[in-house]
Amino acid sequence: VQLVESGGGLVQPGGSLRLSCAASGFTFSSYAMSWYRQPPGKGRELVARISITGGMTNYADSVKGRFTGSRDNAKNTVYLQMNSLKPEDTAVYYCSTYISAKTYWGQGIQVTVSS
């Protein structure tokens, strides 16, 4: 299993970023995918969980209405569209999946929201 995030960077408050996570090594269309984040000095928290088809996504309260999770099963890729970004969204973002009682993580990507 390999998960590779991309699309992070520095953005001003109110701006947008789209994260991508390219997956390989497993049957992508058979597993839910999740985005987590770890703010500086804090624990890792769930941001969004995207169902197998992408038809249902659950969000943390802190990002509802601003973030949108989606997936393209033909491209083995999951996305996180982040709008109206706030300084408190600054974190390392990880994509993740859970297969056969094991959690797999990407390497993480930094998102910094600052003026």
C-alpha cells in the first residue's frame, strides 16, 4: 500500500488549496479513504472520511461547509478541496485507509495558512 499526498503549501487566510492523494498497491475502489491532520503541538485528528463510491463524506465540525472530500476511482486518487482557510487549519495533512485491521498513512503534507 502506498499513499502519496500532494498540493500543500502556504496560503493566505480565506484562500483555497486542493490536496490530492494518489493510492496504489490495493483495490482502491473497495475501501473508504480518510483525511487526517496534525496541527503543530497537537494530536492527529480526523478531517473527512470518504465512502467507497464517494457518495457520502463525513466531516469534522471544524471544517464543515469549507472542506469537500471526493475521490476518482478511475484514477485511484482522493481529494480534499479546502476553501475559506483559517490559520487554525495549519497542519500536516495525511491521507489514510484501513485495510484488514491495519491503518495505512501517507507521508503527510504541510498546509500553512498565514498572512
